[in-house]
Amino acid sequence: MNPLGALPALPPLSGWEFWLPVIWFGVIGFGVLMYVLLDGFVLGLGILAPFARDSGELDHMMSTAAPIWDGNETWLVLGGAGLLAAFPKAYSLVLSALYLPVLTLLLGLIFRGVAFEFRFKGQGFARRAWGAAFALGSMVATFSQGVILGALVEGMPLSAGKYLGGAFAWFSPFSMLTGAALLFGYALLGCGWLILKTDGPLHRLARAMARPLVMAVLVFMGLVSTWLPFLNSRLMARWFESGNFLWLAPVPLLTLLVGWRLWVDAAVQPEAGGAPRHDARPFLWTLALFALGFAGLVLGIWPNIVPPSLSIWQAASPPESQGFVLAGLVVLLPVVLAYTAWSYSVFRGKVLAGAGYH
């Protein structure tokens, strides 16, 4: 029994014609996951920005991410460039179908980035305005990502590899739900990051907000999971075909376990007498929750790259193109990974209020 299901009908493929799209599917998936995990908490800080009680507290929030936030977007570039190079048909279909949410995503990220840097240079009203722009840009970018995810999960109407939907086919109750869900998910990531990186009043605020956000995220995950069987993309069919659920059951079971541990550790308050507080646990559990959700999504859509019917082999560029770009990636990807690990290592530890990097 194959838990990944039967492959679609394909013309005869040589070894590299078969395996290169599989490798690139993994590379793009890895890049997208790294982006979600790393830039997600920075977007979460923007979502939490309106809850800062004064300008100094917002300074403290932003200073925790100031040295590393811009490097996180490298992973989004990797995912987008990899999709264009390895699966150009999928790239064109996704942009055709999701032009507006992709545009608002990019505008939100640009707005967020400019506001992040300019706020530290502004004074008075300008500083407050840039703070509001940081929050707004983060929310727009996050909601757009959730809408894109929801539209992809719902599936795109295709015929002979061409998109049949209109400019607003992505707009649906389900995509609005996933957009809202991601707002709460990134806010939870931001809370976990603040618990890890701060002390004092901001740390206590993050802990106070964490448990309600955990509950909201788990409720949204339940709503999305309940909705999936009623979609036309057949994403849930993989889970119940030919006894596959027995093979795939560890994913939802681990998700429940991680959700429970997150609920428990998010409520732990700093202990007296210098006892360890395990401040890293809420952030790490939230990362695990996102990773498990991503794994469930990938297992559901495989081997399609554009649900419900465009497979990675149908969307793939010629093997020569994939191989050429992959040769460069073999050199660059370890460098990016090493630099990311090094930068997070250099700036590890707590960031004190008033002692930021700007």
C-alpha cells in the first residue's frame, strides 16, 4: 500500500525526467516552509504591534527582529524563483489566477519593510505613522498569504493546462477563513518569539496573549479541517483512500500532541528563585505546529503542484533547465543555510528594553 497514492498517467519518463521534478518540489516546499517559519514571526510582531502599550514597548518588539528580519525574505525569493525555473507552467497559472492577492502580498511586504526601517528614524507623529504602517503592512501581507493558500487548497479550474476561472475566482468564504486563520497563526508565532527574546512587561504581555491565541489557532485548524472534505480539490481524499489514514495518522496525532504541549507551556509563568522558565518552548512548539500543518498540506496535494490536476511532471520545465539551476542551488543553498544559522546564533539571547540594534 502506497500512502502517497498512485501517480497520474504519465508518458514514459527517464530517471532524471522523473526525479528532477520531485527534487524541485522538495526544494520549493522547503523554501516556502522556511519563509513561513522565519518571516512569520516578524509579520506576527506587526500584527501584535497595536497591542503595544507605548512607543517604547513597540521599539522593544521591533528590536528583537531588527538584525535578522530582512534575511528571512530570502526564502520567499527561493520559493518563487524555484517555481519559475522548475515549474514555469505552474508559475504562470498561479499568477494568472491569483494576480490580485499576490500583488497585495508584495505591496504589504514592501510597506512593512519600509515602515520597519523608517520608524526608527522618525520622531513624533512620523514615528507613530510608521508604526501604524508597520502593523498595516504586516496584516495585509499575512492575510494575502492566507488567501493564496486557501485558493490553492480549493483548487483551480483547469482545462488542457489552461486556467478557466476569472480574476476574482480566488475570493471565497474558504479563502477568507484561511486568511483570518493565518493572521492568528502568525500572531502566535510573534508571541512565542517575544516570550523567547524579551523580559519584563513585554514578556508578561506576550505570555498573557499566548493562550488565547493558541485556542484561536486550534479552533481555526479545526474549522479548516472540517471544511476540506467539502472542497472540489480532493485534498482530503488522499487521507481516506485505500486505508491511507493508518499511514498518515501520525500527522494529525502529532498536531494534537503539539497543540496540547503549546497550550500547557504558553501558560507557564516565570518562576521565582531563578528556576529555568523554558522560554523557548512556546516558540518551538508553534514552529512544530506550522511544520506539521505544512506536512499535512503537502501530503494532501502530492503529486500535484496546482490542485486539483496539474502534476509536477506536467508542469516541469525541460530536464536540462532544471539540472542547470539545480547545480547553482547546490552551491548557494548551503551558504544561505549557514548564514541564517550564523546570524541567529550571533543575535541569540534576550533583547533588553532600550538596548536594540538601531
